[in-house]
Amino acid sequence: MSTQNTFQGKYDGRSNEGSKRALLVIDVQNEYFTGLLPVCYPQNTLPNVFMAIKEAKKSNIPVVIIQHTLVTPNAKAFIRESEGWELLDEIKNISYDHYIEKNFPSSFVGTDLEEWLRANDIDTLVISGYMTQFCCDTTARYAYHLGFNVEFLSDATATLAFENKAGKVSAEELHRAILIVQASRFSNVMSTQEWIDTILANI
């Protein structure tokens, strides 16, 4: 008779109190809305991204806009200057504190993100944008390994169903699994409203 063990780990970061945050707005580009990779779960995440941006600005939390560019041969998406590569118009029109163009899932690799964060004494990163399991997850893990605290917005990130030679997974299953893994070690996972409540409670 087999038994099933359930890992009970949880995020082991420091207290939110006294943290200096930056909101990362990752890859809010046309490709994920009108392009080749339309995200579908959770639905209606974009308003939450903008709600987080609005609160960040009200609370003097720096906003970092991140844009993905693929430079691999025969790339079909995220080609610089293509329509799918462009940031959403609503993102283009906001003011931000720092901009990064990246070529890898991690927002740190090949960019000046860590240098900029250290120079501004930021110790906590807030993850929003797309997609949950690629650039959001990878950036959160990388940040954790560099010693940053991480807050992962569960309803301001999203994905779509995937299928490849390893199998297939629904968007809902994929999103939920990533959040569970993030919360087990790397990030404090919360909804956008929970995050805003945390900010307001510490003012």
C-alpha cells in the first residue's frame, strides 16, 4: 500500500514591514493579446496590472517596464519592431522609473536590472505581467537567488494552455501549479487587492 507525502513548504522571505519595493511590469506586449500567444487564464488580468501600477505610483513605488525581444534564428514572435513585440498602448502611455529590454526569460540576464535595483536600495520585487510560467516565474526565482524578497501577484499574471512532447496542460492547471511552487519557497503569492492592502497597512 502506497502513501502520499505532501510538501508543506512556504515562502521563507523576510517581513514586508519596512521593505522598499519596485513593481516589475513584465512583457505586457501585443503578442499576449492580439498576437500568437493570447493569454486566457486567469481572465481579465490586465485591469489588475493597471491597478497595481496605479497603487505603485500613489505609494511612490518605482515602476519598471520590461519588454521581451527574441533574437533566436527563425523567431516567429517578439521580433523587434513587429506589431506583436510592441508594448500595449496603455503601457506606452504611462510614466515609469526604468525600462529594460531583455532577451531571456529572466529579467536579470543581460540587463542592468540588478544594478539599478541595488543603486536604488530596493529589496522587494513585485511580479506582474506575462507569462506566469516563463518570464514571471523565472524572474521571481532569479530575484530570490539574488537575495531579494518577492511578491507575486496571482491575478496580475496569466498564461495559456501548453502542449509539447512532454505532454499537455491546461492554462488553469499551469497557472495554479506555478503559484503553488512559488509560494512554497520563492515568493509571497497574493492577489492584487491583497498586495494593495499590504501596502496601505504599512503606510
